[in-house]
Amino acid sequence: MNIYHNSQQLKYRRPFGAVQVGTPIYLAIEAFGAKNVLLCMAKDGQEVESYPMERSENNPLLFEVTIDMPEEAGLCWYYFQLDLGSNRYYYGTGSDGLGGEGSLSNLKVSAFRITVYESSPVPEWYKNGVVYQIFPDRFARGDNWYDRIRLSAHPDDWQGPSRIICQDWNDKPFYTKDSTGAVTRWPFFCGTLKGIREKLSYLETLGISIICLNPIFEATSNHRYDTADYMKIDTLLGDEDDFRLLCSKAKEHGIRIILDGVFNRTGRDSKYFDYFANYGGKGAYWDIYSPYRSWYRFIPEEPGYDCWHDFVELPKVSENGSSYQEFICGENGVIRHWIRLGASGWRLDSADDLPDLFVEMIREAMKAENPDSILIGDVKDEATTKISDNIRRKYFSGRELDSTVHYPFMEASLDFVLGRINSKDFTKSMMDIAESYPKENFYACLNLAGSHDSTRLLTFLGEARDIPEEEKENFQLDDEHRAMGLRREALVNALRFAMPGVPSLYYGDEAGMEGLEAPYCRGAFPWGNEDKKIMKNYSFWTRFYNENQVLKDGEYTIFENGKECVGITRFYYGEDFLSDQVREFITVLVNRSLTQTAYYEGHHIEPLQVLIIKDGSVVEIE
């Protein structure tokens, strides 16, 4: 049967992708032999409504209809109902549930989706930037690091996990745990805010314009996701003056600072919960009259309170409580306080766990203080269809997030480079994201390939698998697997800088750092021992990206060039808006094959190599 609709082709659906509220949208389907065709559409969670489709005057095989999208942001779902002869059929997405070409069935089908949003521009400085994620304890020691140790010393009667100071910067990261697996002593390498400040010239030379810091507030652990005091920088790192100075000096280097906000739980060893009574016993755990008592939910079962994802060290907070909302989002709350001191935005850790209203309140507070600030959500999946606590989230409604951490890109790019999916799978998954996200948000996605929560990129691409626990701390790739990992890492770089979105680098990846899962992926930066070859590749891409605006805001096509090769073209249309002539373009082709050469328009791409064509000429990769 000649039945066809493709949600990503303008012949069948326009405008492309997500649309603003109230926008008229044209939908069409080729339906040879059909008597009647209905468009069946529903707003998310509502009943399906049917719209008769008319034959096109220009093409009798094409049935078409134009309808207005809702005036409220959300998802709309649609499929087609067709009467063919005496039988009824349905046309929806393919078995993968992704956009693009659909499929016909005599049973009910999965629906295509349309994201409806309110317009909300993303700051240009962010969309044009290159992000560098820093784990503060492990990036650089300032010349004052030993003084910070003295200032941060706890009293002898301090309860709970303690700190170990690692004098040797080049020591391996490790945990000290008891028989239950709980950490009893946290190793600190004593990186400082001043240390970061002293390396700003290095970051500027590398081409970085945004630093995203893992948490810097007082905490028990070295990762500091167990906040003890939102209004105090961990003394090992520095103080408010150090932070203010870091932000101001960073701007002199063309760099902005984004903070990591952990607002769905606190540490149990915190001034708010105070499980160990290290803060005078005035926290919620001991004092029923504590001003923080309403932040937590206490239960009769062990451990006696709600925990975040069952971690007893992390009491879960109630983000819907007015006291907590005021503390975080109020006039003198956490969000505004650090924006006033120089931060240019926030990354919301585990944003999946934050209620929509609370995210809206954070955004309102942040934008009221600085309209040009950025709000990034740590959302683990595709953001427009995300369901958390049985609620469809509205991250890209226009009232919440500017950007999300682009885990779908990370997963697809690594799977492609490792041969787990082919070029068609990669292209289809990325086009589904492009179709689903509002363009502003799609171009603002944080294109990462590694982070503090994952095995180091080089180690992962070098195929380190099933390493015995006792060998993990000192594990290093052998020469053969390291060489393979380095070549694949260069492919991943090409993808993250060529794709729409904001490229994000995890500190030390550019230096060739290795490491398995946490804590081994959180080693100290190897100053003076960087891998010059991979650093050269990173420097090439940051420079090439910063020199070619088309890679930041140009249009795009993502295509398969055989099963082993992916192509991405970024381009501008001609000066005439109605022209379909391209006036500037860059095409990046990535051949992940270990053995086969790929070909494109007379050019060849060797195995595990990248080809760049700029305005018809090949660009040499240094």
C-alpha cells in the first residue's frame, strides 16, 4: 500500500519540529486508494479528537489539514485513521516510537508527537560558548591550599565521616568504606577556588568561555552533593571573597561561572538536618521546633526519615513547602545570593526529581536577579517526554529550563563510535531530539561525552570492561587500548562540536586522563604530564568552533553515509531569505569503522578518521 507520512519532512508537516503556542500546523499524508482519512489528535492526557482531511488540489494522493495548536504549552499526539476499501487502518510512528517515517497497521499505533511551547530566548553568550566542567577538589591547588586545610579543621568531637588530606597531588582517588559499604573517611586533594583562578589563562587558551563547577558549598563529602550549608563555600575551597574574585577575574578572560545546585536533598550532616549534632543539635533531626523541620518527612520505619533514592546520608527535602521555597528562591535566598556574587547561572542536579512549580520559581528568582543568566537541568532522558513521579514534566514549556544536560547525545555518540549502533540509528535518534525540542533549547543542549558520574571517556572508549574491584584504583589501559581510545575520542570530539548544542568538556579529558567509574574518574588534573596528542585535538576543535559561527547557530542536516559513517552539515542560507542557496557550510564526517574506508563526494575518510569540508575545501585537522 502506498501510504506515507514523515513528521520530519516539510511536505508532510510544517513548520518543522516544536511549535509555539497557538501556531497553525499543516499535516498531510499520502494515501493511495483511501476513501476517507482522519487526523486523530490529543493534547497530552486528554481525549482524542478527529479532524477530516481533504484531498490536496495539487496532488490527489495527498490528504491534508491545517489546525491550530493549543494556547497552552505541552505535548500533542497524532496519528491517522484511514478507510481503505472495507478495512480500517491506522498510521503512526514505527516500532521505535521515534519521529520521521511512520508505519501502517490495522491495530492502534503509537502516535507522533508535537511539542508546543512558549517562546523563551536563551542567552547568546551561553549558546555561543564552550563549557568546561570542573570537580573543584581535583582541578588545581592555589598557593594558599595549605592555609585552607588549617581553616577547615573540624573539632576533635566532630561526629560522622571524617576527612583525609592527600598531600600527594598525584595520588589515586579512592574510598575508605566500612563493612556496609558506607564511606567512613573522605579523601580530599585540596583543590581551591584560587587554584581555578590561577588557571584561567590556561582555560582561555584552550578556548573555554564557561566553567560549570560541581558543588562548592560546605559538605561532608569531597563531591559535595550532600550540602551542609547553602550559604557557605566549603572552607577547603575558599570563601565568598574568593568566589567573587574568581567570577570577576574569569570575566576578564571571557569566562563565566555556573554553579551546581542540589535542591532535592541535603546532607544528613548539615546545619538543616544535623543528624550528628555537629551543628549544635538545632537541625530538623533533633529539634521538632527547628525552622528546618518542615523541610523533611519523618517516618516510623528505619532510618526514620525519607531519603533521596534510599541513601541514608541524603535526607530528601519537600520542595513544595513554603519555608524551603522561600529559603531557596526568596529575595535573600540561595539562588539570588550567588547570582549577586557573580554566578551567571545554575545547573540543577537531578532536575528529574524537582517539581515543575519549584523549577519555575528558581527560574523566576534567577532571571529577576539577572535576566541574562542560564538555567540548565540535569535531566537523564529525552526532556519533552520525561515522566517523573507519574507526572509529565514541562521543562521546555518556556517557563522552566533553558537547557538540559544532553545525555541522549552522549549515549548515541558513544554507542555509535563503539559500533553498538549504526549511522542510521544515530541519525534517527538525533533527528528525533531535533524534532521534539524547541530550537532555542535544542541549540542550548549541553553536548557532553563524560562527567564526574561516568567512566572517563578515554577509558570507556578504550573498552575497559569487567575490571576486578581490587584492580580498579590503579587500572590503566595498555598501549594498544589507549591508542584505540584516543582515536575514538577524536571522533567523539568531532560529533560534539559539529552537532547543534553547546560542547561540554570534563576537566582533564583534554589531558588524556583515565579512570573507571566514581571515584576513579575524579582524579587530580595531571599538570605537567598532559597527553599532548589528544590535547592538540581538543585545542583544534575549540579553536575551529570559536572561529566558525556557523557551528554555533547555523542550520543543520544529520545524515548517514553508509552504515559506518555519519555526516553533519552546518550551513547558512543565502542572503535572500526565500533562497534555498547555501552561502556558507561546514560538513563533518565521522568514520567509526576499524577497517573500511568511507567515501563522500569524491573524498575518502580512512578508518577511525574525521573529514571536514568547509565551503568545498578540505580542512586539515592538526
